[in-house]
Amino acid sequence: MERVIEFGDTAEARALFGSADRNLKALKKGCEVTLVARDGRLLIRGGDEAVEKAANVVERLRERIRLGKEVLPETVEEIVGQQDDPTGELRITQVETISTRTAGQRRYVDAILKHDLVICSGPAGTGKTFLAVAKAVEAFQAGRVRRIVLVRPAVEAGERLGFLPGDIQAKVNPYLRPIYDSLNTFLEFGQLKRLIDTDVVEICPLAYMRGRTLDEAFIILDEAQNTTGDQMKMFLTRMGAQSKIVVTGDITQVDLSPGKVSGLVEARDRLRGIAGISIVLLTQADIDRHPLVQKIVDAYEHPRRR
């Protein structure tokens, strides 16, 4: 079998081939194919499965280059290994039987399975993020998506990013930590690190999504109550072919400046009734944390008169 991959951009081809074609040598060895690079084209020869595997690796490398990331022989080896074992011995919780414990949660999971865009709001402890991450990992394991992208707005809840120590990554990391915690339920640390290093899993602040289009991806926007209407519109229009978006948030915990309307609230109102979009509301009855959490939520929502 033969397959030809065209490179319209010579700079992209050079970045992919590597210095002295070192990346191609790693690709040839890892996929057991014959490679011929000439005039901005890459010819792949070999058995059917080997050629398809090599072509998939090349596409993953091109995605990485387009994001401005370096490709080294070690990168090629990582992605080749990902093709051999795409789940990295993924350990998946059976969401339907173990994680969904209320009628609202079951409606939520069912909506994710049946719709390309799901907007879910509800109080703390209802499993909004956890279940979305579970279904994202499950979709990846089943081959329905090639990437998982998890996004959060970096909005200060009583603190300012500028006063946090470190570079921008260190500053936004505390805001992304809950997403890492959810992923760690389904992936061992080493497996998650490998998936992040090879861009299969991407965790980023909302601002980094501008100007992108994401194909074949499961995309989750967490803490969406802290988006503005413009930010929400920007995020929702990132959806590419064969992608799925889940938006989660708690409208009782908005940290935006006074007077600003939450993008989550606006999206629920504007998008309700559109085919392919599901609006899910979880309530206190769906809280699945320590029994006191439900009482705490109720106390804040319905304060007693003294």
C-alpha cells in the first residue's frame, strides 16, 4: 500500500521531517514503513495497517506544529506509542452504573450521548464536571474523538492573578486544578502526563481558545458562569467537525464584575429549543458529595431569618 501526504508549507515539512530527517527515521522505525520525502511530499509505503498508522502519526505531528510546538524524535516515539495503545491502559469508571446516582445525573449523561452541545447548570456537588470528563475519556477510548480539550475561564474569585507568583502557567494552574483532579480519577498520573505531552489531552484557560477550530474533539468548558456573553459566543464557535461540547457551571457562584451578565445564563436563554442542543438543569436533589454539602447549599440559597 502507498499513501502520499502533501505539504503546502515547506516550513511545516522541515519541522516535521526534523534535522537530518531524524523525525522521519523515528517514524520509519516505529511504524515499520518505507518513507520517501521529496518536493514537499511524503510517500509512505508498507502494509495497510502500518501505512495508516504512519499517516495518523504524521497528522498528529502536523497538528502539534500548527500549534507552534516543537517536534523531536522523542515526540514521534510518544505518538507512535499512542497509536499502538491509544488508551494507555485507560482505566474507565462505568459511568452509567457507578457514577450516575440520581435521575438528574442520568438525564445529563443521556443528553451528552445524544447531543453535540450540552449546557448544564447546577449547584456544587452535582457531578457536572466529573461526569463530563468521564464521558470525554470514554469517547476517546471508543475512538469517537481524537482529542480531549478542557477549558476554564481564569476569573479571580476575590483574588487577583497578577499577585500570584510565577509565570502565566503557574498563575492559571490553580484555576485548572479541579479538571486535573477529575482526569486523575480515570487516568494514572503517568498516563495523563503522556496524553498531555502528546496533545491528546489539552487543559487551558478560555482566553487561549480564540481563533481556533477543534475537529474530532470532546471539549468541556467548566465554571462557565464566569464567562461573559462574548466569551461564550467565542468558545461555542470553536466547535469543528465531529466534535462535542459540554458547558458546565453554577449560576449561583458568578465571580464577574457587578453588572456583567453571565455567558452561561445568556446561552441557556438564547440556545434553548435549538435542535442538537440540550439544556440540563441539576438541582440540590442531584448533589452527590458529603451529606453536609446539600445542607450548606440549601442554607445559602434559603437563609433563615434570625
